[in-house]
Amino acid sequence: MSVETTPDAVREETAPDAFREELRAWLEENCPQEMRDGKMAENSICWGGKNWQFTSDAQKQWLERCAARGYTVPTWPKDYGGAGLNRAQEKIFHQEMDRINARKPLQSFGIWMLGPALLHFGSHEQKLHYLPPIARGEIRWCQGYSEPGAGSDLANVQTRGEDKGDHWLVNGQKIWTSYADKADWIFALVRTDREAPKHKGISFLLMNMEDAGVDTRPIKMISGISPFCETFFTDVKVPKDQIVGEENRGWDVAKYLLTHEREMISGGGAGLSGGGRALGAVINDTMEGLTDATLRADAMRCEIDSLAIGLTLERYKDQAEAGQGAGDASAMLKYMGTELNKQRHELMMTAGGSDALEWDGPLGNRAGDWLRTKANSIEGGTSEVMLSIVSRRVLGLPG
Amino acid sequence: MLADMARGFLDGAAPVAKLRKMRDAGDTQDSALWKEMADMGWAGVLVPEAQGGSDMGYAAANVLAREMGKTLAVSPFISSAVIAATALRQVADARAEAALARIAAGEATYALAVDEGIKFDPEATQMTARADGNGFRLSGKKQFVVDGAMADRLLVLARTDNGLTLFDIPADRAGVTRDRTNMIDARDAARITFDDVEATGEDVLGQVDQAMTVLKPALMAGQGALAAEMTGLAAGAFDMTVGYLKERKQFGVEIARFQALQHRAAHLWCEIEVTASAILNAGRMMDADPENAALAVSLAKARATQTATLAVQEGVQMHGGIGMTDAYDMGFYMKRARVGAEWLGDYSYHAEQVAAARGF
């Protein structure tokens, strides 16, 4: 993103190349009007999956039309369900989607997390088998990482996979598995060598949630909803071909995936997706004029930081295109983005005053959204873990 | 790469030790260094090749400013090579071209005389340029004229009958009195009094009553470069601090082992990294779309001010007592950061610009 005074006007004039023209025409024809409200709230997201209930015909239509063009995962190769866009085209894609305020046709952990890991570590057969159903929104994935005894110390996972020749026999418990109760499959960190040092005995396994021995139990959170679950594995048989990467090298996959997860979480923090509506404008709406000088000053600072963090995300994406991934710096993006998002929601609560204190009150789910952000600086690695990663891996300070 | 080349040069030719030496001697100008910078094309970084410049653009100018910030190199780079050159480029006449050629050659240095009160506020200019025959008479006072005590020429903002007008006059013209100010950062600055100073129509840069056409791009260029310098300054202070954490021992171990300090250092690195993005964006926008670069520039200056302030505060704190001593270099970074924070608009000024552009 370039920060422009009049983003839309500038965008109209820049690079009106063939791709943009064609895309714009396609969007005009194919994006249903109901999907042009830019909504990103939890209840407007299309997550897909076998049990997905579309909230409207438009939502279904929008997903199907995008999936047919590879637009649910625009940068993935065409063979695997994507549109094969390069970075420049991807930018145009997002600009044009934002221009008409289009909702994302599909969001999922398959897209954000498993997909990138499979693209990097998976075999060609695995990619052909697992990626297209993700792109089409047919299979919904969840992430089995944390355990009661493995939070910040993630490599301490104890869920165990016993080698039974043609399969692993998996026993153990995961926690904070987002939407495990709604997911079709799970990618999980499982200890397959109990003798090896903790980072060297973990494998990255794919499991069908319908398999015998898999149970989930939702956890009610402070926001009133239950996006997280506990997931239990009792004698679950996992065929040997359902491993990503090498046996006992799952930590490499886990780390790679985490960098994507962190970038994804930080993007939400910058508040720049979906048109990047300025915080000041949001607050203005609520307060009918931002007359509170203290709130205004705080919101200005938050806005400045949002814009700068948004630019940083773009900069790292550009570098990724040039072959330099964000790598350890994704910890920086995650830390800065999530801390900012918490501030942003605190300010929106202040702006909402007592109206914001009601569940489903005049401001909708503002309180629920606010409470949800408190997990941002915990999930995917806490802010403190992020700072430790920066300290050790970027600054080279002793561990 | 330009940055590596600049770093190599500045580490040798303009380390902080040089600033210290100049301060101790009471010098605010390093003419030999500026001549070398001119020979490398830095003075003419924004001057067209036809006038002997290297014409590398704003992104490149910001790279140079950032590297100068790291070592606190003393030069009139921002005043002359960035602000004055940008102002002169807005005016397409032979006189301006000749002036650009002198800047590129390192033969003429400039200072921008805008501020009259304690805060940057060009629109509030009170200094007058009274019409007098074919010319003008300039009367009034300017303060915080950075590089103004030693500059050869002054860009002066004054009020004319129907607006503001920018003048380009020699600093030694009759009626100009310059008082060098003893600045905390040991850099050149002056309070300047104009007592019925004669100016001709030739001295007007751009059109009468239309100063902002010329001045606004020049200010944006200067603000962007200053933001880059401050980000370099933050990085310089940060590197020094991390180096110290790795070497200083307490309780029998390097203090870099303490998580409280690790996290402070890591947080500071994150802030610097985010600000660096805003600087890059500002340079890119100034090169590609200067008409719409105002938000990008103010964002950069606001972030740079915050980040540099944090970097020097954390620098002193993490150094402990030694960071408070004059013998140690950290203090130089702190003082320059404070001056940079005020020059060409402070945090509040630029935050308001961002707010206005973002619909607050």
C-alpha cells in the first residue's frame, strides 16, 4: 500500500493494465451486490467446509464464482486451485476487491496456514490431493498445536504417535484448536520420537476429524462465543502418507507455518484490509464528531501506527516476492500488529461509551470484538515470545 | 549500493568523534566534508544533470540522510541539497538553474528562514516584504534558522500584499543581522533580523504572493529527508545500545542475558523497522507522485520523531550512568533527536496533517 491522500483517485489513474481491466470487468459482472459491503465481522465470514451453511445465496454464488477462477487463493499455482498471480497482480487484485468493497469469498486456516506449509513442504501428490478442496471451500481445516502443557513452550507437545507399521496410533490432547468442532480435518504436531530432544521428535500429521477416537469440546470465551476447543485423540489411526515433511522434522513445518500465521494475525491488527477505514472516521460515526481531545490524540497516534505497520506488511510481502521472506521478522509484525489492534479496540470502546457495553446493543458486537482482540497478543505466540524471538534471532542477544 | 557506499564514507569521514571535535572547537561547519560530499554527487542529489547534479531522486536523498543520521554527520545536506534544491527546481528560469549548479558544486549553501515563533507554522508568518518601487523591503525576525549562521544564501518567507512570498537572498545583504545560536546539538543555527533589507523582483523565488507553490514541495522534501535522518539516528543509537548490552557485565554476566533488557531492545528494533517502512514510502511517493505525497511525508516525520525519541531514551537508560556522561556519544544522539523533533514541524504538527488526510 502506498499511503495516498486520495487512494481511490490515485488508483484509478495508475497502471490501468490489461489484467486490471479484465479483473474489474469480471468483478463487476460476478460479485453479487450483497457481497459488496466489505464486512469482515465473524458472522459475515465464509469459512467453507463440509458442514458449511451459507448465510445467503449470494455468499454461495460468490464463493463458487471465485473458486472457479482461482480467486479464493489468488497467488497459489493454478494446478492447486489458485490463479497463479504474481505479486504485482496480487496487489491489483486486492485493490480492485477493495475498490468495490468486496467481501473475501473464503477465509480459512487451510488458506492461511496449511496451504503455505503444504506448498513448501508437501509432495506434488499431497498438494494435488489437499489444496484444491481448500481453494474450493470444501474442506475446512483446524490447527492442533497447543496443549495444556505446551503453550509458549510449544515444542513441549506430548500428544503421542506410536509407530504401528502402516500407521501411527495417536493419543493425547490439544487445546485452543480454533473451530475444531466445525472443521473437517486437523493438522497437528505429534510426538513421534520420545527419546529425541524435544524439537527433534515431532511430526506434522494430517488427521480426519471424522476418524474414530477424535473428540472436541468447545471452550466458552470471555467474548461470549466459543471459537476455541479442546480436542482429544484416543487411539486414532493415522495412515503413514498423512505426514507433511519428514518424520520427526515436523518442527520445521510448524515454524514455517507459524511465520504465516503471525503475518496473518498482524494484518488484522493493522486494520488495513477491507479498504482500511481510518480509525478517526469510525470513531466519528459513533460520536457524531470527535470532540474529545484526549481520545482524538490517542486515535491519531493509533492511526499513524496503523498506517506505518500496514506499510511494513507490504514491504515484507514485496521482499517475500523478491525471495526474502519475513522469516524471524514475522515476530515483529505479529507483535506490533496485535498490540496495535488491542489499542484500536480500546479506543473504539471508549468512543462507544455506554452504548458499547451492551451485548448486541446499538453498536452490534463491538464489545465482543473488543474482548476477542485480547487473544491476539497470545495466540500464535505471545507478545513476549515474539520479543524473545526478535531478541535472539534478529538482534543476536544470548538466549 | 548507495547506502553501503555512503556508510563506508561516513564511518571514515564523519564519525560522531568528528562532531565532538567540532563542538569542542566551537565549529558548526565542515567545508572540506561538504566539498567531498559535493564531489560524490550528494550536494546535487536533486539537481538535474544539466546543472551538474546527480539527480538521483528523493528515495536516494533519504538514503543519504539516513546514513548521515547514523553517524550524526555535520553538513548542510537537508537545507541546501534537499530543501533549497527542491525549491529552485520548481522555478524554471536561468537564475534558478545557475543557483542549482552552485548547490551541486558545493559552492553555495542555503538555509531556510521560516520560523518566527517557537513552533513551525509558515502560515503564521508576520515578517513583511513591503513593495518599494520595483522591489521590496524586508523587515522582521526569524528564529531557528537551521544552518543559518554559516549559509551563503537564505530562503526567506515574508508576507506581501496578498499572501506569502519566498525570497532568495545572499546572507550578507545589508540589513541582515545573524546571531548564531548555541544549539544543544552543536549544529549550525541562527536568529536572524531583517532591518529594511532591500530585495529586487529577481530575488523572488516563484511568484509574488504564491510562496507555497515553491515552498510546499521544498518543505515536504526537507521533512522527508529529516525523517530519514532521524530514523538513521535511531538506528545509530540502537546499534550502540545493543553493542553495549553484549559487552557490559553485571552480576557476573553480560547484561544482554536479562530478559527485561532483551525485550526493551527488541521492542525498539520493531519500532525502528516500522518507521523505516514509512520513510521508504515517503521517498517513493515524493519521486512517483509528489502532488499526493503530503500524507506519506507527515506520516514519516511523525513516526520518525516518536522512534528517534524512544531510541535515545532507551539508549541512555540501557547504558545506565555512562550514557549520561558527556564523554560517551549517546548524549549527542539525544540532543540531535530533540532538535530534529522540532525542526520543520513537530510530532503534533505532522499528526494533525495525517489526521486531516484521514478524515478525523
